[in-house]
Amino acid sequence: MSQSIRTPVVAHDDEHRDRHQHADNSPPRRSRIAGGLAALACAACCALPLLIAAGVLTGAGAALLEKTLLAVAAGLTALALGMWWLHRHRSARRAAAGCGCGC
């Protein structure tokens, strides 16, 4: 009579899965705040014609404010994207180094 040899089944247990860290791809809070401020600066820039029509701003003041708001919005957008990239980069490095099991 021949006996069949059973091969052990290796399953990933919960402890093994808990040791795996995944990279966090969501934007951090500081990046979302900077993006929100950039959107607010864009909205204020779009409201300039209404402020001119209401007599709150003169044409020269609106022109100066428009250039300033566009520069601030562009700077905040670049800052938000840079912080998000840095967060993803660090998170991916932490996830790759944190496993320790050779996967």
C-alpha cells in the first residue's frame, strides 16, 4: 500500500498581514489646507469684477490684487502638491522598510 504525502498548506495568518504596512496615498491635512486656501484665492480672484462693479475696488487696485492672488494661488497649489508628494514618498519608504519578512 502506498501512502500519499500531504504537503503542508501555508496560509498568511492575521499576524503576518498586520506586519505589512501599506503606503498611505491620501493627502495629508496640511496639503488639503493649502489646496483649500489656493481654491479660496482663486475664488477671490474671480470675484474681483463684482467688487469693481460694486465700487469697492478701483481698476488699478483690482489689477494689483489680481496679480497677487494669482501668484498666491499658484504658490499654494505648488506647495500642496509638493507636500502630498513628500508624504507619499515617505509613506512608501516606511511601508517598504517596515515589513521585515523579505516579501
